[in-house]
Amino acid sequence: MISGRIIIVDDDPVTLSIFERILTREGHRVESFAEAGKAAAAALEAPPDLVITDLKMPGESGLSLLDRVRAQVPDLPVIVVTGHSSIESAVEAMKKGAYDYLQKPVDPDDLAFVVRRVFEAVELRDENRVLRAELAQAPPAPRLLGEHAGMKRLFDRIDKAARVMSHVLITGETGTGKEVVAKEIHRRSGRRGPFVPVHCGALAETLLENELFGHEKGAFTGAGEARAGLVEAAQGGTLFLDEVACVSAALQIKLLRLLQERTFRRVGGTREFRADVRFLAATNRELASLVSKGEFREDLYHRLNVVIVEIPPLRERRSDIPILVDEFLKRAFLSTGKRISGVPREVIEVLSLYDWPGNVRELENVIEGTIALMDGQTIRPADLPERVRMPLLAEKAGNGMMSLEEMERRHIRRVLEACKGDRGKAAKALGIDKSTLWRKLKEYEEAG
């Protein structure tokens, strides 16, 4: 349960006593005042988490108290309490910035509910502030770099996608930078809220639903308090659904409703929430093919597939490799402290011959790993991982410099390294059975 310090102001001692009892039972620390002037002094000396004030009181009114405290503490939430004959004053208080109002006689459940809602909103606001502060102190975000025609088309597409509120589907192979593109669309869109990524493939169905929509108190075992989800965290901003193809069939239905109606319910709840959110999605799989196989809802596919932004793989824009290497050298210096004086032309040639199945992300990892392990200030071809040098070795083999057997041996080891030692996966990638792979590896061991 979220709790905090609350100041209550009312000239009726019975009302004060009832409110104190209800809110103390909810776990809050309560301070009561019969006069607005004394309450204002206490609130300004040590701002509470919430003020609840009657509107009609002898001397200073609740409206005057509202003006005074919000002038000094603009974010301080205030709930006003009014009788049936003072609805116009309650409306005026809302215009002046009151969070909500309650009518006398106040129902205890209504009071507890509104206060819980205030503290949930405050918690979400504070989390967003912390997130923005962390982002402000974080290292510079990865940039989209390239002069290839394919990248120029991508930049143009990003610019056009940022100008509209339509849903955007970002496609591209693993490691091409789909989240970087999504962040750039959000940045150029001018939306004031945060950019909130959701990695759909990293969580089980129930965890993903809870992460997206949040839950109400008691929704499941261990749900001791209500919790806002990432959709609420993205209010006024952008929600990025990464690897959306991994979303289960059951959750696809709820996702479709969210995109169509822009409303949702927390897990275990009945209350409807509005979603002021821009939706971006990404996938490295062919959604149309998944639709034809019945693995992805066609209506959700068409809802997502309004504006398509396709990222070219690195092997199709090899001319950008020198630009990217220069950028990654700067980042590697920040992480390793090693300053590299230059990258010889022969190193760029080796990098340009490799196909980069992991795309830009793999290139960055190779540069950082190479710098971390090397001696000296100049990268040499021999400093690069063997899998990256393999195409050059193959080219030399074509000139009679390497036997076919040696080429096969190096290729198998490269594939095994890429599969992180998983022999089953490596055998599948090589197009041979595991027993054949095991036999060849044994032969290599015996041959030394």
C-alpha cells in the first residue's frame, strides 16, 4: 500500500475525526487543522504528500488555502470537500488546480479510493522524474549514422513517420537498430511524455500483460497493492513494442483493443483507463507470413501495419562501415579508456568482406572487444575475431593459399563460435547432423 503524510483542514471536529480514522487505517500519517491559516503555515514549512480541505470555513476559505499552497508547491495535490450547495465552488477549485473534490457527507470508501488514486498518480509522476533524470545523466544515446542511399531513405521515412500519429511498424534484422529508430521517431514527434520500451519476447504471457497494463490490489497472490503498468507510464509519450511477433494469441486480443479504442483495464480490475499514447512496434520476423500461418492476428497486423519503416542490413550498406567504426572507436574509448590512433585500410577491407549477421550491433561489439584485448594503439587485421577474418582467408584460399580441408575446419569452428558452443544449433546451421559434427571435431582434436 502506498502511504504518506496528509494534512486535513475542516472546522467540523466530527469530520476531522472521521477522516483521521479512515486515513490512519489506510496507513497514512495525518495532521488535522480547524483553520486554513495554520494548515497553510504547516504545509509551506514542510510540504505534505496531500492536502484535503473543506471549502467553506470561517476566516480563510479552502479556495484561499488552495491558492497559497499551490503558489509555493505547484505539484502538491489538493482534494477539496464541499456540500451539495457549493458545487460551483468545487468547479472553481478544480480550475485552480485541485486534484479532485468530494461531496459531504463523504463516503469512507470514496475517500479511501480517491486518496489511493492520488498516491498512485504521485508515485507514477515521481518514477517518471527519476527516469528522466537517469536519461539526462546517461551516456549519449546511439545515433543513426550512414551516407548510403538506403540510410537516406530511412532518414526520410523517419521524418515523415514522426509528423503523424499513425501506428508505425519498424522492420529489420536483429541488430539493425530498431529501438534506435523508434527513439528517433519519438524525439522528432515532439511528444512531451517519455519513451517507454517493452521487450515482448523477454517475458512470459502473464508477466507481459501485468507489465503492460499493471494490476489492481488483490488481482493475484502477492498483489498487495495496486500498480500502474507501462501503458500508464507512457502517458503523453510513446510506447515501443519491440519484437511484437512474440506476443501470445490471448494477449494479441487485448493489444488490439488497446490500439483500437485507446482504453485498457488493469489486471484484476474493471475500471477503464484512457491511453494517451503513441504506439510504435518492431519485429525481425515477417508478420504477413505469420498471419498466413495463423500465428498472428490479421486485424492486429493491419492495425500495426499503417506506416512501415524498414531498416537495411549492414551487408547492404558496407560503404557505411568506416563511419560506424569511427563512432564505435569513440564509444569504446569511454568504456575502456583506450585511445586508438587509427584504423588501417586493410582492417576496413576485412570488416567490409564480412556479412555481419548481427548487423550494426555485432560490429560495435567486435570493435569494443577488439580494443579491450589488443595491445598498442593501432588495430591490425590479426586483432579481429577469426569469424570476421574468415571471408578474407577464404579469398586467399581461392588464390591457392589455403587447402579446402583447412577452410572447412576454420568455417566449422567459426560457426560453432557464433552458436556459443551449442553443437546442435551449429550442426543445423552447417547442414549436417550432430554425429558428423562430433566426428569432425574429434578429428581436429586428434590432428592438433
